[in-house]
Amino acid sequence: MAALKAARANQEGAGGFPSVAAGRSDSASLLVIGASSGGPHALRYLLPKIPSDFGAPILIVQHMPESFTSMLAKWLNEMCEIEVREAREGDIAVPGRALIAPGTAHLKVKRKSNGAGEIVLERGRPVNGHIPSVDVLFRSVAREYGPGVMAVLMTGMGSDGAEGIGEIKKAGGHTLAQDRESSAIFGMPKVAIERGYIDKVLSLAEIPDYLVGAAGRIVERLNPV
């Protein structure tokens, strides 16, 4: 597993994303996840079920204080096929890697000329009472990647992420929410569902298989034969 993770780390210079039709402006596939209360347990279930050949980079905002996000990333990395670590300024989002926003900064992504996503960490004021904020990440990827985005809003208190996932939906991305029964706190997903921003509501047990299939479907949709 360590060798596979090291090999994937070397992909950074190659741009990172699956190849798509030339000239497309929506030529990336990206998975973003937002979670709060109950999120570490949900991520503990979800991420180990993501295979090493999963075709999309993964960016995660989990509401946690400073220092706890790095501990969470290390804990998850030990049990996953993919690499999981805390995001750093200038990181490149590549398939086979999940980057977790640090507890001290908002996580954004800037699209480079080759289509790769470069991580930007923004240290500013809380948004919706949180640093990092799910809305900040979701709005960033909606603007940069539009229809190439899959977004999942998972268990958590409050409404952070609801408007951001709405922007992803408006941009043509695919939006998911964890259901009431499997959520520790059915706050963030509930708000997004009630506002009409969610394409599909799934239990925690259903999300991994759906994401693995949906990653392929998005690449196929952006790459019509």
C-alpha cells in the first residue's frame, strides 16, 4: 500500500486528472465532501471503501479545531488504499489522494492551465461560524470546475455547505446528501435537501458504491464517444 501511495504522489507533475476531450472547459473530475458533527465516523466508513484506482481527486472539509485535522488525516491514511493527508498550500489534487482542510484555514482550489487543481489555503474570518467552511470549498470548485464536480454533504449541525452545494448544482455538478437515518446530526444535509439543491439522498452504506460508479459516469459524460 505504501508503494502505491508513493507512486501516486509522483503524479503531481503530470497534471493529475483523467484525460478529456480537447478544448473542453469542464474537463476535470473532482469529488468534494463536507461534514461536521459525526463526520469522522462517517469518513472512517466511507474512505476505506474508495479503491486505489478511484479516478477523481478528493477534497474534504471536516469541521475540527486546529491540530485535530492532521490527526484525523493520519488516522484515516492508515486504513485507506488511497493516500489521505492534511492539505498544504500549493498541493496538487490528484486521483488516489484525499486532502483534508486544516483546522486553521479555508480550503480552495485554483485550476491551472493544464487542468490540475492547485490548493489554496485562505486564512481569514469564519464563514457560517466555521474555519474551514464547507461553503468556501464548494463555491470554489463550482466556479473552477462546474459540471465536473461531485459533491457530498454529510452529517453535521447547522447549514454550512448548503448554499455552496447549491452553486455546484447550478453549475451542472452532481450533488448528494447523507440521509437522516444514517446521520449523527441531520442538519447540514437537511437544509440542502429542503432548498432543492440535492440530486440524490443516500444512506452512509450506499454512498461508497455510488461514488465509485458516479466518478466513471462523470468522466464518460465529459468525454462523449
